[in-house]
Amino acid sequence: MEKSEESQELSEVEEIYHDKPGEDSKTEKTFVKKLIAKIFFPCTQCGKSFTNKQHLVDHMRVHTGEKPYTCDQCGKSFTYKKSLKSHMRIHTGEKPFTCDQCGKSFTYKETLKSHMSIHTGEKPFTCDQCGKSCSRGSDLKKHLRVHTKEKPYSCSLCGKCFSQLQNLHRHEKIHTDVRVHVCFHCGKTFSSANRLKLHQRIHTGEKPCSKHDKTFLKKRRTKKFSPCTQCGKSFTNKQHLVDHMRVHTGEKPFMCDQCGKSFTQSSNLKLHVRIHTGEKPFTCDQCGKSFTHKESLKSHMWIHSGEKPFTCDQCGKSCSRRSDLKKHLRVHTKEKPHSCSLCGKSFSQLQYLHRHEKIHTDVRDHVCFQCGKTFISANSLKRHWRIHSGEKPYKCSHCDKRFSHSSNLRKHERIHTGEKPYVCSHCDKRFSDSGQLRNHERIHSREKPHTCDQCGESFTVKSHLKIHIKIHAVEKPDHRSLKSLTTRKHLERENNENMSDPEPAE
């Protein structure tokens, strides 16, 4: 049928060409019009023309939605026969297109063509916004959405939008909890084939670097871009070098339109925006608590599992996160890398420095609506609020005593365990509390940081200064001891005596 149609079309063309105008015909333009009218088949829907009638028939399925070619393996339908043929390779595993550089095989010719650009380094598609180059036009189209902020793919369940279709498909599995990829070694399930593949290497011990791969990696290492002129670090991707240079230049081109805060990376801005939107896409399946960052959820899960894989080699303390162990080690090393630019005081953790700096600026923007007291941080206000609410969420596992602060619980539990993790560097005396250690070490250093502003006398411990100040507060101290003067019971008795004295007669 198709051959007879093609031969008929060819005979028609030949017939037209036999009528090709010579000197006697009017114009060549008239001939071209006649030729087009004879051999072109226009689409009535969009006006597109075809030189072959069968091509027009195939094209019409775009408008009708007809998909007459069905896969007998999975039931998926296709508009074109060649599309079904290519699809069948997924089931048969056939990969007829092989790279002559590294031996990797592909299902489609177009995929091999894109892959070859890795070896040649060719990236003909360039972004006119930031200069990033791509090996494929489709990759450039996806990249441009970074600049346009276009997110054409929406989740039908929660309305969240994505710039790439694959990200939407990955997100939708959160709602459906579809984890169809099963590891036959341990039974663990995964939402994607790639994650299962990576996981299976734990069991197989596979290190996916074949002879071809190693040769390719060596070549790729030699093709690194020019190193950073500031620190000498090299990158395999030009865009990575551009991003890295912002560390040295201080450039922060990605700005939050809510608060004006700027970032060096677009990914950091994306995470920051969740503070304003309140979006917490990562939810704990144990207690329902949600988190802004995936890492925060991962750390939180250890609360339920009780897992603390990072152990201190100095005192044996275990931590859920590597970063927590790093901070803890500063207790032993006495390292305080974060210094206040105003008074020079040093801190072991950055958050302590930020909290301290508010003392100088006197920024106390967290207000207790119960008593009006102000605080420099939301956490301080939260802890303070427990005074009013009476909440004591931290329970001792030994005696059922409860505490409003976790730090107080830790100190209390050391009474039961006998643990004394804080050691004096001068005499090796041990303490259960870091504050006790600080006070003790002043015996050796003879430091007296607490000074009376009335008489200039200095004290090792703040509580001793507090007692001392009461001497100045009492106008005429009698022969009784300082301790009796400063007790609450004595002050109450003195007050009652003054109140009971009769008024002098006029």
C-alpha cells in the first residue's frame, strides 16, 4: 500500500518536472507553486505540510491523540511504530549503540550522541544569562528555569511546583509512599532504581570503575579547568569554578525578596526561603514532626532509634552527629575559635558568639507576654516560659524527678551515674559540672573576675560578690554575723519589727 502511494507520488513529480518551464513559460515562480500544490500534503489543524501522505497520517495522531501501537509487555501505547520499537529495548535490555571511547552502551542513538560530548568536551549550548554551557539543548532549557524561576510542573496533591518533571515524580512518591525497588539481600525498599543500585554495592562490594572507566577518569582529570587563581583549587566544571570564586570575591548574587538577605549559591537561597514560607517538607514517620532540611530529619530520627554513632575518644561520650562530636571535643582541647570583635572574648561555638554579641547591641526582641521580660534569643524565651507554664519535659530515668531544662537533667543524672567528665588541668581533680571546674581553676590561676563597684573588692565566685554587696545595702550592720544578716528569714523579721513599732506621740 505504502509503496504504491510512494511510486504514485514519484510519477506525479516526474510528470511535473517534464512540464518544467522553458523559455516559453511565464515565470519560474508559477512552476514552483504548481509543484507545491501537486506534492505537498498540508495538515488541516496546524497548516504543517508533508511531502509524503503517510507522514501526514502519522502527524494527525498528534491532534487526535490516537496511539495505535501498544507494547505487549507493559501495555504502554505509542503514536509511532518506531517509538514502540525503541521502547521494546527497555524490556529486552538491548543497547545497540556503543561508545567507542569507554565501551558504555545505550538504548537510543540520541543518548549516545549526548554521551559523546563528555569525551569531546563539546558544549554548544550556552546560557546568555550566566555563561553556563550545556551539551544538550534540553539541558539548557531546564537550566534557564533557574533564572526565569519558572516551575511548570505542579503536584496535584499539595500544589508544590517544580522546574523539572523528574523532581515532581520523585516528590509524588512522598505522598504515595511507593517504594517498588526492593533489595533481595536485606529487603530494604527504595523509591528509585538508582538508589537501589547504589545500595546494592554495600552487599556486592562493587566499585564501579572498569578499565574503560579508569582510563576515562584519568583523561577527565587532565581536562580540568584552570585552577582558582586565589587558592589553587581545581574544578572539572567551569560553573563550579565560577561558584567557588564567590568565596574569595564575597559576591552574593542570590537575594531573598522577603528580607533582602543574600547568598552565594541558589540552593542556599532556596533553603532560606522556607523560613518565610514556613515550608517543612521533611516529616518524621514516627512522631509527625516536620523539618525544613533533610539533614535535620536524619539527625532527629536518631532520637527514636537511640543511635549515637560518633564517640569521643577522650571521655567516651557519644553523639548523634559528627558536628556535635566536633563541638564537644573543644571541651577537652579548650579550643575557642570564635572571638567577639568588640571585647575579644572567645567562644567554642559560633552560636554562643552570636548570643554574646547581642549583649553589646542590647537587642532583646523576644518578649514574654506574661511578665514583660525580654530575651536575646527565642530559645531563652522558650526556657523562661516554663517558669509560668510549670512545664518540666525532661524526666530522670533513675528517680522520676523532672526538670524544665535538659542541661539540669544532665547535671542531675550525674549524681546517679557518678560521672565527672570535667578534669582540672592543674591537679586532675574531676567535676560533674563545667561551672564547678571553672570556679575551681581560679584557685590555681588566682583569677577574681567579680569586682564590687562600691569598694573595689574582688571575688572568685559570683555568689560571693552577691553576698558581699548586701553589706553595702545594710546601713548600720550590728554585731550579728554576715550570714544572719543576709538570710531571708532575718530580713523578714526586721521588716515585721519595723512595721509593729508604735508611731511617736505628737
